[in-house]
Amino acid sequence: MKRVLGIIISIVIIGLGLSGQFVLKGTNSSTALVIAGVVFLIIEIIAAVIESKRDEQKEAQRARAISDAQLCSELGQTDTEEHQALTNNENDSEHNSLIVRLTDDNYYETIADNTHVVVCFCDLINGPSKIMLPMLFEFASDYKGNIVVGLYDVYAEGCEQVRADNDITAIPTLLFYKNGMEIQKNIGMVKKNMLKTLFDELLI
């Protein structure tokens, strides 16, 4: 509503300028009014477009959040053995041997040293991320030797730069790499059958 009012005012200013009724001695006030009105109109239109895109992004994020919450409800949200092992930093556990803990220090090295890599950007406290862990551990086991699965905790110490580099704005987010190149990006929760499809496609 605010932008609509601004556009209307800008049009009125342009109209007044075009009417030619505001000519002062030695000046061309009508031209100045038209120019000012056009400038204000352009500013208001640009601001309206930016706000519209921002609203669309917020609505999309809200829809993803609702979808994630529904999926969590369907799957059941519990603290898994895998989640407990990761949050307790049990580095010698069988579970942790399946998934590579990634930070800014080893992220790009891991991508470069392995042909097929799947990285999950997550928050180990966040519900949707916790729900993803059992599936990731299962596939890390099933595809062991063919696909390296990495976990990048966006809130862990030493995990800031890579998140920014890859424009991670929502979690969980999955990145799929082949020969060091990102070939797929999945934002939000994904069901098990779809995740298996993504893993299989990575090996093609």
C-alpha cells in the first residue's frame, strides 16, 4: 500500500509538471517537476519489485518450513543413536566412521580427493536435520567405497566460510559433487526413496 501511494504521488507530480502551470520567471519549474516525478516513480517501482521478491522468498521459506515440519511429524522425531554419537563427538564410534565431519579446513580437500561426495549442511539441534541423519548413515554404509558422505554443522566452530561460499540459506541442504564439481543441490527435507534416487544418479 505504501508503494502504491508513492507511485500515485509520483504520477501526480509528473502530471503537474506536464500541465505547464508551474513556470517561474527565469526558470523551467515544470521540467524540474517532471524530472523529479519520473525519478521518484522509478525509485518506487524498483522498491516495489524488491519488496515483492523478498515477500516471495519469505513465503517459499515458510512453505519449506511447513513441509519439513509435516515430514518430521510423519517420520517421527527422536534422538537417534547416530545423532547422539555426533553431538557427543564420539570420534572412534562405528557411526562416525561412516560420515566425514567437515569444517572450513577440510571441506574442499575432501571434495577434491574423492570422486563422489554428498555433503549435508545441517544443524545437529534442528529437528529436520536430526531426522535426516539416520538416512544419511544408512546410505553412507550402503554406498561405502563409492560415495563419501560428509556432514557440515553450520553452527559448529570453524564452519562459517564454506556455508557462505555455497550460499546456504536453509537447512538441511544437500550438495552432490562429482569429480570436484557440484552437480545437484537439494534444499530442505527429502524422503528416503528420493534420497536413494539422488545417490544413484550421482554414480551415473
